[in-house]
Amino acid sequence: MDDFLEILNKRGSGALGEKMGIEILEASPERLVAKMPVAGNTQPMGLLHGGASVVLAESLGSIGTQLYAGIHRKIVGVDINATHHKSATTGFVTAVATAISLGKTICCYEVIISNEAGERTCTSRITCLILEERK
């Protein structure tokens, strides 16, 4: 896992992930864990914005695919969906991304996001395409 976190730290998690406060806690091609603060990522009613959950899910799927494919390959998300089950209003949410399929050109992850009480707030599925080597 240390090798994967080292690769991630060299590349960064992206400007949007940094703005949203996403912190990667565990990273491998098969499983990723991250947390994100609710504060700063809410909609006008004070609830965690559904789009913030989608950004968190897509970030983990993209990072997992990048770790799987190698740092010289291009990765793009091609499909994502999310079902929002429960709101979060304070603290952090934690996301666990588990690989469903790791193939030659397509990787798919299920991402479960939970609030601090351990209640599932969102279930997402992200599919990423692995493209040619970077030039």
C-alpha cells in the first residue's frame, strides 16, 4: 500500500479533490478508502451536496484505475451513477471503493459512502476507461 500512496502523493489528487478536502486513507487498485468533510460541501439546506458524493466516488474510481493501469496511462471516467440514501450534515463522510472489475481497458468500482454514525448515505458505481500511454 505504501507504494500506491507514494504514487498518489507524487501525482496529487487533483484540484477539485483538494478544494473539497478529500483525504485518501488507503489506496490500492482493489480497494480505496477516503474521507471528506461535510462542511464546505453542502447544498443550501445544509446537507451534504449529492454532487459532492459523486465527486468523491469518481475520484476514488479514477485513482484506483490509475493505480491499476500505471501512471503512464490516461484514465477517463465514462459512466457514474449514485443513489442517495440518507443525508449528512456534520463531520466527515467516509468512502470505500471496491473494484468490481479490473480489465485491460475498463475498470469498475462500487463506492459506498457512510456518515460518522456508520449509516450509508450514498451508493455509487463508477466505470473508467484506460487509454494509451501518455506522451
